[in-house]
Amino acid sequence: MKKVYLETFGCQMNVSDSERIASVLASDGFEMTQNENIADVVLFNTCSVREKAEHKLYTRIGQIRKFAGRNPVVGVLGCVAQLEGETLFKKSDGIDFVLGTQAVGRISEAIGNVFEGQKGYVDLEKREENYDWSVTENQRHSPYVAFVPIIEGCNKFCTYCIVPFSRGREKSLPAADIIRHVIKLRQQGIKEVHLIGQNVNSYRPTNDSTLEKSRGATAFSKLLRAVAQTGMERIKFTTSFPRDFHPDIVEAINENENLCNWVHLPVQSGSNEVLRAMRRGHNIESYFKKIDTIKNSPRRLSLTTDIIVGFPGETYKNFQDTLKMIEYCRFDSSYIFKYSPRPGTPAFDIVDNVSPSEKKERFMELDGLQKLIQQEIFKSYINRTIKVLVEKASVKDDTQFSGHSTCQKVVNFKGSSELLGKIVDIKITEAKVNTLFGSVI
Ligand code: SAM
Ligand code: SF4
């Protein structure tokens, strides 16, 4: 049996794609391995959102090829594969085949062709009509949490972003398939599903007959209510696009206990000038309105975001608007990125007048303020009891366990393996900047 090692870079969508790639390979007679040193095939499922992730690919291929006495087939999959196509063979001579974002269902065919001696194999074609979105149980990243893609691609074309080019146009999956998928996962013992997509709340299926009986102001809030009806214990969703964030989403959450207390709403900047240059489709006033709705929700919803610092043309005054914005929003956590120029995007052609050192300083200043706010929020959990899904034991100490709360906080506590997969009450005793600590009650 040929052994395959698969390494994944980037977002949840890539993790989810990798789960399906591993499922296909396992059912086609390959054996998945965690050890690259014994693999006959090494696969990289790549990310192109920032330059760093792309560089990592070339470093890893170099490492694989250097290893003496072994010469596995190397395949590059995902976003970098889709964007670069056959030019990848020129960039690195350690690559045997290239498979684009929608071609991953044909992975076994690609490997088979390379084993038969085909050189320069590239498949960047569309997804098959009957593509199977399911994941076999032992290929899931967690035995208790499952990703459920509901929309792929992106139509928004924010000026800095490569995703619409690497992932193609938005395509919503049929609601009937999504509901069936969640029901099956529940039967398999999954406790938490994450409905995923670049912009889940832009969900717009071509035929929504399954949602006819579901109430809601948008197809997405109808879908949320319909998924809540499946009885799945916990439902989370990410990422939401601010312009399409309808207040009915907050209503749906409040009506259904199993829709979790968490919204991820990437703002990118606090400056209207920068937001315009980014072509985000929202301004800061409209964003604050959505934040107010989320903050005024009867159930406390935790709020997270993404921010880019040092976008070309961002002045220090613009950046100060971002500092003010995070003081207003008080995010439970933020993913802060330094702007990374991506060839092929409109922003790539704008002169980048924010120097690397200014980008770094802004990153540090924003991160420092976010950490202060975050520490205050996390400390407010001390002495409160919250529900946590017990997901794993610590690798260093098998009496220590961790999991996520409904508000998406990582919580650590002392426990035993019988708790795995259960939702338990944890009384919080200590708060660090990114994690909570507590004890089972
Ligand atoms: N679709 C989501 C949205 O618009 O909110 C985000 C998806 S994107 C893959 C994840 C995050 O990467 C973005 O929210 C943005 O902050 C960041 N990102 C995208 N392009 C970037 C770039 N060129 N440089 C730095 N960060 C970038
Ligand atoms: Fe990229 Fe904007 Fe699409 Fe998000 S919405 S994936 S940031 S283009």
C-alpha cells in the first residue's frame, strides 16, 4: 500500500479540503501517514493569501528533496497550485504534479498518472458536478468537531486579496445537502459543526426549496434556523462579510440555543479612506451599526475580527482610526496581519509607501492595545461557569484537557479521558491573554 503524507497550510477551507482529499485517497487504497520520512507521496495543500505562506511551500519542498535515500512523488495542491499552474515546475524542480483548488477530487488519478511516468501533470479544471463533500470519520481533524462547507469561492474582489482568483466565483451548496450532511454528522456523534466559507452570509443557493418553510430575512438566516432544527448540539459559522451581515442573524442566534455565542466579522481597517481603497463595501459607521446589534444582543456574543495594517497609502492618522475602532468594538480577539502584496490583485499596482518598519511598528502598537482589551475581557470570565466541549488531552500532561466554549474561547482544565467529547461546565479560575483556565464542576 502506498503511503501518503499530506501537509496543510492556511485557512479552515484548506483544512476541510484536506480532510476530503485524505478521505478519497484512503478509499482508493492509499495509506495516510503523519511521517513524511516514510511516505511514497508527499502532498502540500497550499495557501496564497500572504507571501510568507507561499515561501513556506518552497522551503518545505527543498527539505523533502534533500532527505537522503528517498525520492517521493511531490504534489502541490490548492491556492498556489491554482494561481501558478505549470509555472510551478520552473519555480521548483522538486514538484511532480499540480492540482488546483477545484480539482482535488481527482487526486488519485493525478498520483496514478505520475506513477505511470507522466511528466508535468497539471489539472486546474472545475469541480465535478457530483463532487462528494463528505469526509470519512477517521480523516476528520477532530472526532467531535466537523467543518461543513456551505459556500465556496468569492465575488467580492477586495483590492488586496487573491482569494477570488485562487478559489473562483461564489457558489452556494444546496441547502438540502447541507441539512442532510449535518443530520448525518449528528448520527455519527459529532457535537459541533462549523458552517464554513469565505463569506458564509453571502449564501445564495440557486434553488432554496428546502428553506421555504424556514423563517428568515436572508437565505443565510433561513439556513441557520434550518440547521438549528437538526438538533446538532452546537453550530458555529465563519467567516461573515460585514456588508451582508443582516441583524436577523443575531435574532436567529437568540432564538436557538444551539447557535453559538460567536460572530467573526472581519473589519480590516478603522479608516474610511483605507476601507474605500480596499473596496470592502462597508464604511466604519455601517460596521459600527452591526457591532451595536451584536453587542446589544440579549445573549452575550463574542466578537472576533481580521485587521490589515500598512495597506498602501495608510497614513499614521488612518492607522489611529484603527486604534480608535478597536477601542470601540472591544473584540474578544483579532487576527492582525501586515499587508502583503499579492501579484495580480489591484492593490499590487499601488505604490506601497508604508515601509516594512512602519508596518511592523503599527502591528506591534495595534497588537499591544488588542492584548490589553482582550486581557480585560478574558479576566471578566473569572468565577463564571461556562460550557466547554472537551476536545483533547494535552500532549505533555495527560491529566490536562482543553476545548472550546460556545463563545470560541480555548479553555484548559484538569480532567480525565471519559470527558472527551462531552460538554462540561467549567468554572473559570484564571485568564491568560489567549486562554482561560478552570476546573470541572
Ligand atoms: N472572506 C473573509 C473576509 O473578507 O472577511 C476573509 C478571508 S481571507 C482568506 C482571511 C484574511 O486574510 C482577511 O480577512 C485579511 O485580513 C487577510 N488578508 C487577505 N489578503 C491579505 C493580504 N494581501 N495581506 C495581508 N492580509 C491579507
Ligand atoms: Fe478576500 Fe475580500 Fe473575498 Fe474576503 S471578501 S475572501 S478578503 S476578496
